[in-house]
Amino acid sequence: MSTVTPRPPTAVPATPASPVSLASPAPAVDWRVRFGMLALVWGFSFLFIRLGTDGYAPLFVSLGRMLFGTAVLATALLVKRQRLPRSARTWAHLTVAAFLLNALPFSLFAYSELRIPSSLAGICNATTPLWGMVFSLVALSEDRPTRRRFAGLLLGFAGVLVVLGAWNGFSGQDPWGTAMALTASASYAIGWIYVRRMLSGTGDSHLSLSTGQLLIGTAQLAVVAPLAAPLPSAFHPVSLLAIAALGALGTGLAMLVQYGLVAEVGPTTAALSTYFIPVVATAAGAALLGEDLTWNTPVGALIVLAGAALTQARGARETRGTSRPKAARATPTAARTARTAPNGDDT
């Protein structure tokens, strides 16, 4: 689900990225355990969104999510004795990134789950790398398409049609809710392209950029939510706990865990956790929310994931290209290091 920091447009949702990696001591918990925890937290985020909207307006669900996530990252920033970005240019770009990667998609997913099952929202989230490939064709010259990646693109969107039951005229699916979830996923893809182009090489750490981005996104929603949505009029403990979990775990803590995974096992392996998001979201929705599960939902989700995997494939020619001298490939290497999307979180 996404998370909230720079990631490339063709990466799977929710993995943080930036030009500077965080050095950290050897973790006490095995990376496989953290890998599984990350997949569970991000997968359950769609259930948390649904529970949050049972008690509060979608914009306030997103605002609460941002508040709790910012609190976690700000605390980590203080503990690590790092500072927020100082450049006015960086803050200007973070303002755009916060809208595209946080305020807009978080709110769209929350609104969509008023109309569609949380499992379908999770599957729509998995289309982010497909949108990323479409947009990167014109935005990123180093991401040249191959026949394999084009096949993945077509396969992925075919999977979406299977999920929606296109042969039945999309009967039983809310078109507006689905469109909002798909638009949120497309917003993630556009946001990662923007971040990759505008926030590479700032000299700021993952944590610094992420915290600044969440601060800006929180401010954006703090202005919009009271103007566009009814103020909360009652206390809903279950919804509030869901929002707290969504922000603190799915947006804040998950990003910190992802930093460690990227540093320990590399961005490619770390990004694999996001392939489990629709699986967890579908299982959680069916088991805990009683959402209907027809055969085409899991089958279509698997097709979407297969297509997304193909769009990330690198051919032999691309692999051989990495043997260039170190200085000549400095920028592409930085971009590849950033290939770990939110979700996040993605959501």
C-alpha cells in the first residue's frame, strides 16, 4: 500500500526510496520475519481503511493516518538525530510528492471503500506498477519497454478485467468505487516518477525526506478535511484504533522496517513483499469482514500480479548493461537502489 517515500514508477506499491540509504546496525529480528510482517501490515491496511470509514469521513481517516504515521517517523528522526530537509526547492518538490503519494491516493482509497470491498481495493493497488510502466514510457528514458514488459502490461490489465467480471458487463461491481481505487494507484505511479526525477541527489536521507513529505501531506489534509467533510460528531473506538494502526503501523513503522530490508537484502528482494498485499487484503476481507469472494477475484488477482512481475523483468541485454564502469552508471545505480516502493504502503 503505499507508503510515502520516493519509489520508481515501475516498482510494486509501497516501497520507500531515496538517493541516500540509512546505515544501521545488524537487526535483532531475522529479515524473513520482518518481510512477512511487512506483507501482513500492508495487506491489512485495506481492512483498517474500511473499519476507519465505518466511523469517520474518508478525509478524516486519511488525516488520522497521516498524523499517526508522521508521529512515528518524527520520533525516529529524533532518535537518529537527523534533521529535516533545509532546501526550499526540496520542500517545494515534497509538497507535490505529498499530494500525489499521500493526500490524494490515501483519500481516494478511503472513499472507494465506501463503495467496493476492501479486497478489490487491495487488488487495484497492485496495478501501480502497470500504471508506472505506462507513464514511464514518456517520462523516463532509461526505462525502455521490452516485449516481455509489454506482455506483462497487457496481462496485468487483463487480470483487472477478470477481477471485475468483464464478461458479465461488470455486474455487481461499483464503477465509481473501482475507478477511484484505480486512480489512486495511478497517482502513486505518477508520484514515483515525479520523485525519481525531482528528488534524486538531494543529499537528504530516506527518513528525512519521508518525514518531511508526511508533514506536508498532513498539513494539506488538515486544511481540506474540515472544509470538505463533516466534522466527527461521535467517538468510535474501533474506527479510531483502525486509523491508529493504519497510520502508525501501515504508514510509519512499515517504512522503517522497509529501510532495513532494503539495506540488508537489497531492493529487489525487499520489494517482493508487496506482491503479497492483494493476497492478504483478499483473505482479510473475506475472513474478517465477510466480503463475498467469487472465483474470478483470486484468479484475476494472480493474473494482475503475474503481469506486474513481468513489467519488472530485466532482459539479458539490460543485465549486461550493468557491467559499465562505475562512474558511468552512477545515476542508473541510484535509481535501481530506489526501486522499492506506497504502498506504500504502499497504500
